[in-house]
Amino acid sequence: MKFSDFKYERPDLDKVKKSLEEKLALINTGKDVKTEIQAAYDIFKINDELQTMGTLVSIRNSIDTNDAFYEEEQNFFDENGPILRQYDQMFVEKLLDSPHRERLVKEFGSLLFERGELAKKTFKPEIIPDLQQENKLSTEYGKLQASAKIPFKGGIYNLSQMAPFLQDLDRETRHQAQLAVSKFFQDNEAQYDRIYDDMVKVRTKIAKALGYENFVQLGYDRFGRTDYTAKDVKDYRDQIYEDIVPLVNELTSRKAKRLGIEKPKSYDLALSFLSGNPTPKGDRAWQVEKAKKMYDEMSPETSKFFNFMLDQDLLDLDAKAGKQGGGYCTFLPGYSAPFIFANFNGTSHDVDVLTHEAGHAFQVYSSRDLIPEYRWPTMEAAEIHSMSMEFLAWPWIDSFFIQDTAKYKFSHLAGAVSFLPYGASVDEFQHEVYEKPNMTPDERKATWRRIEKKYLPFKDYDDDAFMEKGTFWFRQGHIFGSPFYYIDYTLAQVCAFQYWVKSQDNHKKALDSYLKLCKLGGSKSFLGLVQEASLKNPFKKGTIKEIVKPIRAYLDSVDDSKL
């Protein structure tokens, strides 16, 4: 069956609620343990059917934000998702309070119950209207991003399609492209300010109603973070500041030298080489064909997975008008099918996003038979699979980049290192925002620019006054839709670097470890998975300093002036 044949039908909520209530009545009401276990599996099935429909809507709405039918259906799920949350909450509470809890732990694993204790704190029926408001604001932000129609050099482009101009060899083209993108955000500044201000206020209101001091800990609890705290994350950001920022400063200086630019500006940072950035040497269909060959050769498991994705048309990769920006992977439980969404634009990012999202998709495909709560790990662990896949693709990367291979490898690794300080700045910004929720929009912008200068001291916006006042974060969707998620990319990157080191030494051994990790899904916590894969704990002081040594050695061994 092809994705286009996947049938959507709006769920009958009265029927869903009745089914859930019937099954919930069998748990913690004096029934035997077998009855409770069966009722739990029945609830998983009902939720899977519901999630399949909700995910179909979300995918089709993001592919075409102008489709009135799926926009209406997205509104339906935004409105009713929080109402159904109370059934999830009742389920969790009944499992936690069951007299058969010990036997249930044996059946479902202890992590379900640890996360359940956190989930219990994050919901009360009285916050439903606020959760609905939060959903609507996230959808509004996505629609605003997708609405970009930027006039440039005789054409009209969305945000994704502007990326190649920001990497153009001609410096003035890059300069004007940055100003054109900035103008879109400046023209919509009041809307971005209002959406985010409303988000901060509603999230703070939710946190207070649930008994939290502010949204910070609620944000952590929502992600099911069971084995680290905001203090651990602060100490981890300090490691990035101490051990990575100096290296990124050096890499930026090396780049400026390569480009022959004495004082690089923000519009120079996306270009890496005077001979042009590495680009894939074919269109989307050609790249997918190369990816098929790669996954066929990588392992029997990856071959079976990628052919399944192709046979069912589970990739939507072309950038087009009205399509939401960015890239993601999601999962349709009713079809046991991952789905990959991206916006190809002819840059090396096409290959990055394809391998990255394929890492997510392969992981959930590998663990699709686990209970729903364990199909995906928590976010920071989920990103290990995606970022590591980018590096595990290296032995085949020449088939995408051909003569640009050495260039790609250098810029991929240097770019991954350079990403860490940006990721830390996004996280530090959000901590300050939610610790001081009454900041004005202008104060938030000043806070962003101060933090940006700390982690990215080389970022000079030149004559772009709008960016200089601290608005770059407008384009970072995670700040709006998934607060406190972004640090997860950096934690995963530190783990993925370890797979890069392992694969340089012995690719098969690294891949075997990776395959084992994917099959575990989310059956263990983040640090539990790190331990299972014999990776170093990113929170432990000195970890980043140690991991960056072989990376620095590799980058130093390359004469980048010749690339």
C-alpha cells in the first residue's frame, strides 16, 4: 500500500472515549492481573488507531498548509488532543496505583512507571483549555513560517529555498539574501513577538496551575527526563563553552582565511570554500537511488527498511510552495510505517537531512513491535540514532558528492562541532526566558543577543540591524513548538561523535553497536541507553574535552586551503 492510499477518517471521539472508559474500568478495580494486562494492551491499540489518524493529518497538513480539509482536521486534533490527554493520565494513574504493580512492571518494564510518575505531574483536566491554546499557537507559528514568499533575483522563494543563495560564491549575493530573509522576519516581527509572548505566558500559567515554580521543570518532565536535571544541563553547557567555543573560533578563522575574508560577517558563515560548498551531484531522485544502494550494502537490516520506505512512498522530500519548512520523521502505528519529510534545496543539507531522518526512521522501524511507550526513546536519545547515521554513511558518501567528498567530510565534521555552541545558546536562552517569563519582547531579544555573543562571538551581522538586535531565534522552530528540546541535539551529537570515532576504527563493529541500540527503542532512559551502547556520559565533566581530541586531530590533518 502506498502512502497516498493510507485512509484518513476523522475519529468518532464519543466512541473512542467509551472504549477507553470500558478498558480503564478493568484496571485497579479488583480484577485479576491478566485482565489488567489485556486491558492495557487494548488501550495501546485504541491509542495507536487514534495516533495513526492524527499523524496522517499532521503529515498531509505539513505537506500542503493551504489544503483546507487537512487544515480543518489539524484544528480538530489541536482542539481535542488535550481533552484525550486526561484518558492517558487516568491510564497512567491506574497502572501506578494497581495492587498488581509489581507484575505489571515485569510485563511492561520499570521505565513506563518512572515516566508515568513524571507524566502524573504534568497534567490536570483544568489545564485543557491552556493546552489547546498552546497547540493552536504552535500551528500558527508553523503556518507563519510556511507563508514566506521572499522576492529575490527575479524569483519568489520560501525560507528553505533561500538557503542556496546564502551559500553563494558571490559575497554580495549572500549579503542581499540575508537581508531579504531578514526582511520577511522584520515584516512579521509583531506576529512572531505576539505568538511567542502568548506561548511563554500560557506555558507559565500551565506550570503554576500544576504546582511548578515556573515552566523549566515542567518542560523537562514533559520530555520524560528521568536521569538528569537543569543543573546537569548547565554544567554540560559550561563544558561546551570551555572546550568547544575556542575550537569553533579557530575553525571560523580557518574558514575566513580559506575564503580570503579578513573580517567575516554573518552572511559569510554558511559558505565554507571558495570553490563552492560541497553539493550532491544529482537531483532528488538520483540521491534517493544512491541512498538505496548505500542501505542495501550497509546491512540486511537497513536494506529491508529502506526498500520498505520506497515501496510505500514514505518519503516527501521536495521543497514546494505552501509546504512547511524543515524536516522530520514520524511514525504511523496502524501501518507500522515511519514517514520522512524534508525540503531538498540542492545543498549538502539534502544528504544530511536524508541520512539524519533515515536514522530516526530506521530506529523506530527496528523497535516498531515494542509497546507504544518504548517505540521511540526520549528526544535526546532519539537524536543519537539520526546523527550517528549521518556518520555511518561516510563510507558511501563519495557516491553522493563524487569530487566534493573530501570537502563534504571536512565541512560535515567541522559543522557538527560548530553546531554545539549554537545549540547551547538556544538552551540557555530558553532557561532565561522561562525563569523570567515577564520579560518584554525587546528584553528577550537583548537576552538572545547577549547569549549569542557568549557562544558565537564571531557572529557579526554587519548592516543587518534587525538581526543585530537579537531576532535570529525567530527562525528556530523548536523554541516555539518544543521548548527545551534543542539541547537534545547537542547531547546526541556528543554521542554520535563517539560513533564516528568507533567507525573510523572499525565500521562493522560500530554498526553492530548501532543496530543493537536501535532495537532497544526507548526501553531504557537516555543514560541507560548510553551505558548499554558503551558510550561516555556527556554530563560527566571532561567527557567533551576527551571526545573532541580525535575530531580536532582529523580536522588539523586536513589542508583545508586546498579544498
